[in-house]
Amino acid sequence: NLHTLTNFTPDYVLMQDCDMASALSLDGLAHSISYKYDAIFANGIVNEFLLDFHIPYIGYFYYDSFAYLEDPNNDDNPIMNKMALKRGEPLLPVISAFGGAGLYKYSAIRNFYYDENKLHECEHVTLHKKMYKSGLKLAINPSLLLLSGRQGEFFKKG
């Protein structure tokens, strides 16, 4: 328990993939705090063609599709492999997502844990399903941009 260890209880906890080649949008982060959701995930985008330059919204798709699980109560679910959320669009309610980063209300996440025994399912999906089933609200914020860049075998220092 973080409070027991530090005598400090944060309002929010930000989890972010550490191997991202780009920073998280600070404007998007501030924008996310204004919503009454328990967890808000980044609009992580990746260039489909792995170009060395960026052309906004051309050849891009949502990063981290393994963590995405649409909310069946939302009639506006995009087709995953065609999903291209644009900054300023409304939040997209989900059961699970990540997009390279997640902003969690500490009061919402403090009693939940990642389950490393669910090897057939993305670790974010396992955690977020538990949160969703408990009645918590989760969403992707199109304005919380994160350009994932090249990772793993595609990442080359030059």
C-alpha cells in the first residue's frame, strides 16, 4: 500500500510504457483530469509504414490493440484496425485499453493488481476487466496523444 509506505496518498497514478520513443501530451494529461472517469488511456498512435517522418493521421493507427476491448454499452465503437481517433473528439468508453499510458484515480486502482497468471490475455485486459466489472468507468481520451514511435526490433538508434 503506497500510503503505508510513504504516508502519502496521490490523487492519480500514471502508468506508462518505458520503451516509448515519444513523450505523452501534457495538454492531454491536463485535459484527462477534468473528466469523471476512473481510468483514462492514451490515444497511442503508431505509423503503419514505420516512416522516419510524421504525416498527421495518414498511415496511422491505434497503438496497443492487444489491450483494447470495446465497451458493448457504447454504440460508437470504431473498428479496431481502422481506429484513428483525432484530438478533441469525445472520450471513447472501453472495457480495456492502454495506448502506451494510463492515468488512474488512485482511489479506483489501489485495490486492483495485474494478474501474471493469465498468460493468454494481455495484462492490461485482465486488470481492466476486473475494474470494469466492479462498476468503474474507463475510456480512451483522443486528446491524450502518445506517438509510440519504433519499438523492439524496429527501433534503431542512428
